[in-house]
Amino acid sequence: MGVALVQWCGPFAYYAVLARAVRLAQVAVPAVEQLRVLAPPAVTLEGFEDIEATHGDALLLAGVHALLAAVITILDRVIGEELAIRVVSDALRPLLADGFVTSTRTDTEL
């Protein structure tokens, strides 16, 4: 998802969105407090393995859902909800196609 969003809005804007989204996800799901965002030029998230080892899959998944919801919420303020959902859905589409991410939801629900 990061590559697509970096291409869409640039590394510094993506970093700002992601850093804020991580903080919102940490408020919603305190178990993801170990999640960290590395700054540009290579914006990446670290800490997933630590969260899984400490709290298990269920809380990791809850944190990822909170993170995606926060990204959509932040983008909603800038570009509107419909476009924000489409941008995130399009960014996740390759992961869904490769089987890396599984979902029973439709693209419009991501």
C-alpha cells in the first residue's frame, strides 16, 4: 500500500498521513504501541513482529484495521471519503490479488 500512496501523494505527505494514522491506531488499539514509522525517503512501518509476538494475531489484526481506518479518515479530510476509500482500495488491490491479504469485504468496504 505504501508504494502506491507514495506515488500518489509523495513520500513526505505519505509520512505525515501514516505517522498520524499510526498515532490514531495506537489510541484505538493500545497493543500497537510498538508500531513505528520510519521517515522519508523510505517510509516504512516497523513493529508488526513485536506486536504479534507480544499480543497475538487478533490484536495485530485489530491494529491493522485501526490503521487502515485512520488512513482513510485522514485522507477523507483532504480528498473526500469516496476518493480516500478508492485510493486505499486501489493500493491494497495487488496485495489482495497476490493472496498476501485476505478479505471477505468488497473493494468499496476497505
